[in-house]
Amino acid sequence: MLANVAEADRRSLWRGTGARDMAHYLWMRHGISDWKARRWVAAAHALEQLPAISEALATGELSIDKVVELTRFATLATERGLINWAKGVSCGAIRHRGDLASRTLREETREAQRERRLNWWDIEGGRIGLEAELPAAEGAIVVNTIERVAKTIPVMPGEDGPFDAGARRADALVAVCSAKLAEDPDPDRATVVVHASLDALVSGRQGAEIERGPVISSEAARRLSCTTRMQMMVEDASGDPIRVGRILREPPAWMLRQLRYRDRECRFPGCGARRFTQAHHIVWWEKGGATTLDNLVLICFFHHRLVHEHGWSVKRDKDGTVSWFYPNSVRYRAGPAPHAERIDRQPVLAAASF
């Protein structure tokens, strides 16, 4: 498999498949993470110069995860000794040795900067989880700010134990963000948008949903209306707003918010990009397409260029299904294609057994 990956990358067989590069092809087509896909591509090329490690992988002597880490720093002269060592240690130990052997301090700093991230996700019970990874210098700024503000947060009743400091840090983070939001001169950017169906509002028994956030109770929505800039979006059963604003070429702010809420990410199959996404007119404006939600789809900058500059096309059905088509009008299908279709459309990729 890795030999095929290296050969496909060398011949740029990913071109024309909707991918930016070989790693992008792997993680879109086969559902692996971008990080793992890039490690596999790097390992695939490295194994061409490491016959002993390649053989250890082929025979099952070493797992693919250990091999991927070994290829970061192994050489033809050291690979046999590393195989014996790797069999007796964890994959994490191999990764740590690779970190030490393959990077200088300056390179580590640059990589930490490139890999900085802040993620959040919904948790059952009306909560949001947060996770961040920052370079040490920037991380220290965040930590010091949170700790300083936390000292000013009043202690709630029953929260004076040794393990309640985390609660005050959480309150401090909310306080810092709330203050920044209140200072924003743009009322649209500073608005918390709450979505609710007409049925939910009529019955009063269903929850509402914060845009890009969790479901909240009606009581929580009322609290938000007192403490934040909030806009309620009342929608019908299909998710479209009850009232529609005037039609413009550039979607108005409310329409773009609704589009991002509806589509959530780039709608190219398997892409999943949420940053640098854009509203695309399915029927182009120049061809009479209207700036309405049913004529818009959210796609990333890369796939937007595929449509406008490389002849791809996209269609959205009334039920929300989005279909993509190659420049020759053949429908693009996510995941490994049926055998006959691979032979007709992608004979070289089929021969490589992807």
C-alpha cells in the first residue's frame, strides 16, 4: 500500500480527483486524519531507502504506526538496530526519539507555531468542551491572563475546595471573552445567534440552538437576551428562515450566517474544511442565479476554484443533497468507486489499488 502511495504521489495521480495533494486525496478518500495521511506519504517515500524496515512491515514484525515513526529518523546504516529496539518499546517512545533526532530547537518552535490549535465540541448536558495547544510563549500569555482574572472572580457558594480553581478559571475565560465581545463596534460580529423552529416557539416545550454551539433551554435563551447581543432566527421545518431579506449578489450577513449554520463545512465530499469557506452561487450570478439560500452552497477556497477555474460543477437538490461533477459531467462519488467505474474513469488509480 505504501509503495503504491509513493508511486501515485511521484506521478501526481491525485490531480483531477478534487484533492490538493496526495495526503489530501488519502484523507478525503479513505477517511483518515490529515496528520496521519501526511505521515503515511512521508513514510512511503522514506521506505524506498529503508529495505530492512520495509521488510519488517511487510512480514508483520513491526506495526505500521511504529514504522511510520521510525522512518522519520532511520537511515540505511541504523535501520537494523532500530528494528530490534522498536520491537521492545511503545509507539510513543519511538515518536519521542524521532522528535529529538529530527528537529532542532528552532524547528520545534516553528512546528509548534504551525500546529497551534483551539477546538471546541458539544457535550451532552448543555456543555461545550474546549481544547487548545499553543506555542509555549503564547500559551504563557493565555495562562497568565486567565490566572490573573480568575483571582478577581467571586467564589460561588460551595466552591472553595482545592479542586474548584478550575471553575474560577472557566469563569475567567468567559469574562475575558464577554468583555471583548461587548467592545466590538460591529454589532453583527458581536451578535450571538439562536436558532429555533416555529414549532418549538409555539409549543414552548423544545430547546433552541446556539449557532455553532449546543442546544439550550428556553430559560437559557432568555438569560442570553439580557446579557448578550442576541438574534433569534425563526425557521420552518426545512431549516429556512420564515422571513427572507432582499436579494443581493453578496449574501447579507444574516443569509451568510444561515448558510454557515445549514452547511457547517465545505460541502465537497470528505473535505470538511470550516476555515476560509465561501458562499458559492450554484446557478452563477452571471447566468441569472439568485442570491437565495436554495441557490447557495458553502465551499472552501480550494474547491471554489475547482468550480470557477477548472470546470467542476455542483448541484443541490431540494432535500439538501449536494452532488459534485467532474468537468466531463461524470458524478464525483466519495469513497472508493465501484470496480467498473474505476476502470472507466481512473484506470491508473485502479491499478494502484487505492
